[in-house]
Amino acid sequence: MDKMRDVALLVGRILLALMFVVAGWGKIGGYAGTQGYMEAMGVPGALLPLVILLELGGGLAIMLGLFTRSIAVLMAGFTLMAAFLFHYQPAEQMQMLMFMKNVSVAGGFLVLAAAGAGAFSVDGRLGKCW
């Protein structure tokens, strides 16, 4: 049963973080466009390097199971902020779907923070519980 749990945590970490790794990498290639979109939504474009660091670096850390509990809490907070800043538009069905997706992903990160990374992780190998 423990092995099944650890495999599920590994696969879950990868699936949960994949979107953020891809998005962070895409923001590097589309830096100016992303910065303009952020500013149009009232978010300072100067924050983009931090967004990229959190999405790409945090996503990779979650995939590897490195500092999992701490990073998962940060990612949950980031995802909820993004939900409210960019997607909470009740008059637009697609934006509300994106809002609910972000809320659900934040919930997944909180579950991961509670469960930890499992044995198949850097945290597990080091015997750490971040």
C-alpha cells in the first residue's frame, strides 16, 4: 500500500506541476507579451521574473519533490492570487472556468503540502519533511 501511495504522489506531483513548468518556460519566450498582459490587468510587469521563477523553479521543485511542503503552500497561494487577479470575471464563462481550475489546482497543492512528497522524491531520499 505504501508503494502505491508513493507512486500516486510521484505521478500527482508531476501532473500538478507540469502546467506551471510549461507556463513558466513560455513566459520566457513571450516575455514582452506576458509583461504587457500583466500590466493591462493592473499587475506590475516588473513582477514577471518572480512569476517565472515561481512557475518554472517551483514547478520543477514539486516534480522533483524538493522542499515539497513549503513550495506547495507557495504555489497554492500564487495560484489563488492568479485566479482572483486574472480570471474572476463572473460575466465570462471561460474565465470563470479558468478561475475554478485555479481554485482546484490550489486545493491539489494544499493536499500535497499535507501529504508530503512521498518516498520517490528528493525530500524522501534526504529524509526531510519541508
